[in-house]
Amino acid sequence: MVEAELLSEIREIKERLARIESMLRFIIERNIEEAEPLPDEVEAIKEYEADKEKDKIKLVSLDNILGKKDD
């Protein structure tokens, strides 16, 4: 029973993968381009990059945020 379920799952995964590959081929063949960012997105990116250059943005460890301590 378990083997039949596994085979069924594997078949489903193969089918999904085949559909994804088909979509990727379609995109590549049609050379579908990415959409340009919206004006507010461009502004937000520029603000982020400016703040980063001025050291207003710093990386913070996720462990520090969650309160985890190194062992």
C-alpha cells in the first residue's frame, strides 16, 4: 500500500515537473521579458541604496532578533 502511494506521488511530481519545463521552454522561446519596475518601486530602491551607502541600514542576525544565543 505504501509503495503504491509513493509511486503515485512520484508520478504526480514528474507530471508537475514536465509542466514546469514546458512553461520554461515557452518563456524562453517567446523571449518574454521581465516587467519594468513601477515608479514607486524605483524610488524605493533608490532610497534603500542611498540609506545603505550612508550606513543607515545594517544587517542584523536573525538569531539576535529571535533571542537565540550561541552555544
